[in-house]
Amino acid sequence: MADAPIMQGSARTTIAAPPETVYGLVAQIERMGEWSPECERGEWDEGAAAPEVGTWFTGHNRIGGFEWQTRSEVVAADPGRELAWTVGGREHPITTWRYTFAPSGEGGTDVEESFVVHVVPPPLRGNTEEQLRQREMGLQAACGETLEKLKAAAEALHRSQPG
């Protein structure tokens, strides 16, 4: 049996755009900084240009004056349904981020963003339980903020498309 996660959380929203449109935005790792309050941008590694299981990317992140980079491996890439990556990769997982997309109503999409922290990341080692709980709450809030910004971008894109 796997160890219990150190931290976890999720947020959900419904977006008035088809699942393929919403997935297509999240799949543009280079644009993640447009939605995420922590990730400033991502860049594909080793010649990758889009998410496929096994591809890697580097995330450039910031909270206030603290900056860090992560390397992540894509662990699920099913257009219109699911996109997930694991910071540290499958062999040394630190945190798994997952987006799921499901059709909703009149051409809309139910989207969930979730995270599972498998081990305490190096910068947080030595933090108290209360500090880790505060970080978990911050990540939870970041999921909600990310989805709200993603919703605005996806709905604007969908309205601008012909047909």
C-alpha cells in the first residue's frame, strides 16, 4: 500500500468551451504563467513540443521573492480528458499535478485541477506541521485561482472561434 500523501487538494469549475479547447490551453505549458499564481512559465525539455507520456518540461516558479525551478515528467496526456505530470518524474515523484476534463451541458467542460504531494520538497524540509498545512492551503487556493483564469481564457477563445 502506498504511503499517505503529505498534502493534497483540488478545485473544480465548469467552463463554457469544449474539453478539447480547454485541454489545448493547459497543454501549452509555455502559457501556464498566464493562469497560475506561482508558475511563471514552462518550457519543454529535450526537443519536446507538446505533452506526451514520458516527455519532460521545466517549470519556472515564484512566490514573492522566492524563485525555483522544477523538472516534471508527463504521466498522462489524453486530449480532451486528462493531462498530468509528476515533479521529479515517475521514478522520484515529489508532486503530481492533474487536470481532468469532462463534457458538461451545452458544449461545456467540467474541469478539475488536483495535486498530491508525495514527499516534502527540499525547500520545505524542516518546516513545522503548521507551515506545511499553510502551504497546502496556499496550493489549494492557487488551484482555484488557476481555474478561474483558465476559464476566462478558454471562454474568450471559444467565443472568438467561428461556428
